[in-house]
Amino acid sequence: MNNFPSTAGYSRGAGRGNKRRKERNQGLAHNLGQGPQSGETIRCSDRQEKDSSGNSQGSSRSETVQACAPGPQRTEEMAGDSRGSVRGRRVITDVVLSRPSDVVTKSGTSGTQITVQTNYFKILKRPEWTIYQYRVDFSPDVDNTRLRRAYLNEHRSLLGGYIFDGSILFCVKQFECPQNSVYALELVTKNRADETIYIKIKAAGTVETADIQQFQVLNLILRRAMEGLKLELVSRNFFDPMAKITLENYRMEIWPGYQTSIRQHETDILLCTEVAHKVMRIDTLYHILSDCIRDYEDFRSAFRKEVVGMVVLTDYNNKTYRVDDVDYSASPLSVFSTKDGDISYDQYYKKRYNITIRDLKQPLVVSHPTDKNIRGGLDQLIMLIPELARATGMTDAMRADFRLMRAMSEHTRLTPERRIERLRVFNRRLLTSAQSVDVLKSWNIDLDKNLVEVPARVLMPERIHFGNQKQYLCDHRADWTGEFRNNAMFRHVNIKRWIVITPNRNLRETQHFVKLCIRAAAGMKMMISEPRYHEIQDDRNSSYSQAIDKAASMDPEIVMIVLKTSNEEKYACIKKRACVDRPVPSQVVTLRVIAPRQEKSGGLMSIATKVVIQMNAKLMGIPWLVELPLRGLMTVGFDVCHSSKNKSKSYGALVATMDIRTSGRFFSAVTEHMKGQELSDQMAMNMTLAIKSYRQNHGELPERIIFYRDGVGDGQLHQVVNIEVKLLQTKLDDIYKAAGKPEGCRLAFIVVTKRINTRYFVNKRNPAPGTIVDDIITLPDRYDFFLVSQSVSQGTVSPTNYNIIYNKIGLSADKLQMLTYKMTHMYYNFSGTCRVPSVCQYAHKLAFLVAESINRAPSSGLENQLYFL
């Protein structure tokens, strides 16, 4: 791969030969010279990495052409149902129809009928127009979207009403191509340097009112209207820098803003508006480099470790990039080739952006091209200047800073009442700003002033079953932690042989905590014998590994390992040993958590109770149960997590119950797959193993299977519907027919989506757990519903979306909704409801453990236990 700076003015093929750097940095001096000032304008965005759910990977969504000094966003991808085709991009023109054809109604009937207010506004009048779509190219290339718009705006009298996103032009006028030309229009303009700019406009199709692509146009019109609110576009969404909140002690700012999406819902076109916040860090990569030089002898390795994997934002073009490496042999004085000749990075930035790079000895940061770049034939490395690249997001150290997180939550966790007020302010500004009103009127778009209200239902609260036939009826808190003070677990496993590994200096604190665990277990009618203690002289990784080897040789039921402090490296070492090399159920605790000083507040006994519940679950006990009317039910969860060590690797985890009414056994499996690899074969193989395990446990096949598939984005739904489900159903039908069941397997396949923008409220408060919405704001092409299953004490609760894409289980929408809600009560790591069915959370927990700590498949000897809790 060759390294190139920006697109502007350079041909796509320029410099594809041998890379040349005439000026090489001879080593970075400790005195790096004057870097950028800390008070400069900040535009860093808190981008989240994307797992296989299709959520954001952190790399720029727009195309980068031959960019070391990357150009601005060429095409703003909309959140509607289709996206424009620009330079090799995949065009999404079809909605994935995942609603089964035999579905009569997707609305349930159980529960109490209520009305909820949502974060949607109705488009009152469906647009009636034909829009002509054109592709716009500039010669020489112009890599600044604002300049492109300005140049095209000079010809607005010719174009009439139009929307231009930087590459695609939507226009109400039709322009015919002259003879002997592929372009409908060829326009000429001048830049400030009096250079001639040619604008070439090529017909690309039409958008009718009935076309799906109309929603792309509507989203573009909305974004144009939002420009009248004086908001600033950061990456893909608009934020308000004038309303920024500064956290000076943490060198951070919080910018409030909005995420918007227009699409067709059940009967109306609705605008979904969610209040968003961007975390803007003041630090550039140059600041981080300077800190590494100050604090580390081997600052090169420290800097590389700090920034690789980080997502950065470049102010000059408002684009984000993932850092993949640091090139210490390159500097701003290094030279690259263009069709106009060789040029150094500092000269390029001065010429293109009028930016003077202050430190000419700093190394360059390397970003690999994204998949979209490669599909478009753009495979060059992207080189970035540290002092021009803003660090975005939050580090693990920041997330572990309780004071910082509390300071942020005061501004970002909005109560429902505050959120509703912010939504109304947004609507009011959009309908009163002169520029916004002109845009909406010119396209004949009428937006309702009121938030959409929809019918909803609150399901009956669940009864939690404990031992000795005791029950507890859940209340609005959906938390039954306190009930363990007076009740036994539904089914417990007495622990007679177990070993505690602890540093010898901390033996007293460990013994004190173990006594509390034994006492807590006795209160829940569970017997735990005194353990054998294995003292280690130090807390080195090798000491823990040797202690686990010795403990495993004694055949314990479970091993408790005590860490002085939370340490990822030690935790990974312990879990590799206990899950792969010497498989044994393990419980890791830290001294900071189990220290006797917490006993003063009563917290230590609560912690001991939770640890005992976890240990019981890991040994195939059943801490509690809910009423399950179906016999022979297998529920399956599947989730994917990316490897922390190798971004091209991911781990898919499958966890299945063995009819939880009668058995505390589970089945779990993890498989590694490379980026872009199909998951269907591995999923079907692991599902076959789960069926085999069920058969061995019960002597028969499951009567029904509900498969909850987490980690699916809209872009992957087509693959799941047309490949995964079909292969899985075929495989299961073969197994059932071979077992003498000609009707095949009764399977329901449900896609679970957590990262959504939909919110709903009841009287300006959070809805109660069990609140379901299955009409109005759901999608006509899906058999879906929204469910709030959890209770939150701060901020606004987020519902989860369930999309039933296959249903041969013989249950109505109402029963599937109730069964799904029941399953959110069965996650044994928390004595309360969780946001997704328990098997989904178990699968996430397992995938995360393997991706972050183990990085290989765990031993099959643990596959029937919840060892990963």
C-alpha cells in the first residue's frame, strides 16, 4: 500500500508506484517544539465502536479518496431506508421484508391498555413530487463539501429547487443530455485563486413518490432545514456548540445535539428525534504524544499503545478515522507523489487548508482504508498529523473515573420531562427559524408540532419463585435483591470442596469475606463448607497460574481467586488458566470490593450474597424462576464481540437453556470468525451441539425453540433473513425428521436490537417495566415490537426492539411478547430484570470474556455451566 494525502486536485491513480519520502525524520527529539494550543476549537466526537450489530465502528462513513490529509465528507448518509450511490458504494434500494407472510396481526392483547408519548413527530402531508437525481463531479476535485455547495449555488437560477449533499444532486428540473455527451449539464465557476472549476452533472435516475428513495430525499431536506438552527455538523449529526458544557477539570466538553431519521412507519411518515450528546476532548494526539515523552522512557511504544485503536477527528474536514499504527520514520516533511508532482505534508496542508504545522519533527499516524474505501478501489494508507487529529471518545481510565462519569451524567442523563422539553424546543426552533421554514415550505413539507402518542400495554408483573414454594410479585422497581434475606434459592448446590487462592498478606480480609459468604448462604438454606486456602507470596501472573494448576489437581467444585486490585492483565491470565488450560469454575473477587471497611454500611453482606448466588448459578443451581407455561422449551441467545487484540477477529457466542423449568444446565459454545466471514455455518454447527446436549439431558428433542439473535444491524438483516435462518431451519428440520418428527422443528427466530433511538414516556415519566408498543411507530415490513423490561433510577429508560423474522412455533404475537418479557427476569448475575432476554445477556457475557480476555475457545468441559458469569 502507498501513502497519499488528500483528494483535492489529484488524480485517483497518482502516486500508485513506489512510495517516496525524500525527507525522513531522523528520530523524534524530546523537545518537540511548540504544539497546538489547548484553547483551540474542538470538534471531537464520542464515536462508539461497532460490533457485528452494525453499529458504528468508529471509522468515517464517507469515502476517503487517496487521502493522507483526508478530505471532507463527500456524502452524508441518511438514516432513512436508502442511501445514495457514490464512487463504489453499495446502494441500498430494497427494504428487507422480514415480516412473515402468514402474520395476520402483530399486536398483542394482554396487559393494561395505556397511552404513551413518543419522541416522534408526524409528517402531516405526504410529498407529491418527482425528483430527478444527478451525480455531480468537480474538476479539479474539490474536497470541501461547503465549497462544493457554494460553487453549485452560483447556478441556483438554472437548477431551481434542489438538494445537494456534496456528491448527489436531487432536483425538481429534468435536464436532457446534449448529443455526444454523457453529462446533462457542464457548468463553469471560479475559485478565490481565479482558477477555473468545472462542474459536471450526470443523470442518475428519478425518485417517485412511491419510491423508497424518497426517504433519503426527505432526510436530506431535513438536514438542510436543520442548518437554519445554527447547529454544527460533527461527523453525521448536528450539535450545538453555543450550548456546550465545559468540564474544565477533565479537559472535556459536552455538546448537546440531535439524531434524526425520517422513514415510513405503519401508517404515517414519522420523524424520530433523539437528544444526543457528543463528548469533545480538548486533547489532540500531539498532547498525548507530549505526555508520553514526559512520562515514559520508551515513549514510542507508550504512544503507540495509547493511540492504536483510537478514533480521531480532523478539524479541517470534520471526518473521523481509526488509528492503526504510528510511523516514526515519517514526519510532516516527508514527501508523497501526486499528478502535479511531489509535495511534502506541511506544504500540502498549507496549500490546501492554509494550516501551518508547528512541529515538523512529529511522527505520522497511520489509518488503514475502510472496507468502503477498498470496495471503491482506494487501498492507500491514510496518513494523519498528530497535532491536527483530535482524540475522541473516552478511554477506559476515564470510564473508571467515578467523579468524571458522575459529572457527565448530570448533563447527559436527562429525565423524561427534560427530554420531552428538549424535543419540543427542537420542533419549535425548526418551525420558527426563517431559513428552516423556507426549506420546508419549498418542498411542501408540513411537520406536526406535537409528539406522536400511541397505544401501549403494560404486562402483568411476574411472580418470582424461590425455594420452599415461596413467591414474590415484582413491583415497579423490577428488583428482588432484598428478598434473598428471607428466602432460599429455588434450587441450590451445596459446596463441599472449594479452594480460595489469595495473596498471603491479605489472608485475614479474605477469610473474613469467606465467613460472610458462608453466613449468607446459610440464610438462603445453602450449605458451604470451609474452603482450603492457598496462599501465594506475590500477585504475579505466574503465581496465580501455578496456584490454579495446583488447585485444579485437587478436583474442587469451584475456585475463588482474590485480586488486590482490578487488573485486566491478571484477570485475563486467570481466566485463560481456569477456562482453557485447567478448566474449573472460578469466582474472581477484588480486595477493594470485599474489604471489611464496607461492612460499616452493610454493603459487604450484600456483596457476599451476590457472590454466593453467582457461585450457585455457576454450579448449575437455579437461584430463582418465573412461571413458564411451556414444557420442553429451549431458548437460545447469540451475540458477537470483536477481539480486543485483533480487530479483524470476532467471536460469536451461543448460549442455550436445557428447559430451565426442570434443569439448571445450559449449553454454551464460542467460535472465532474473521471480519466479513459468514456466521451461518458456525451458528448451525453450535446449534446442532446444543440440540445434542438437550437430548442427552432429557432423552428427547426440544418441543419448541426460541432463538434470540443479538448483534444485528439493519445492513445485516438481509443476510440473517435469507442465509442464517434458512440454513438453521434446514439443519434443525433434518435432525427432527431423522428422529421421527416429520413436521420438523418448531422454531421462532427473533432479532434483538438495543441501540435504537426510540423512546416513549407515560405522563412525563419512564414507563413501567413490561410496557409494550407494537403499533404506529413499528415498521410495516417487520413483525416487531418495542419492550421496556428494566427499571432505571436515572435518566430515560431505553426500550429494546424485537423483530420476529421467523415464526413456526405456534405462538401468537401476544404470547411471544409475554414469553420474551419473562426471559428478561432470568439473568442470574443481577436479581432484577435486564434489557434483553437472559440468554442474550449470557451470550454477550461469554463473547465479551473470550474477546477481551481469553482470545480462544474455552474448554468443552465447562460448556454446561455458566462459568462466564
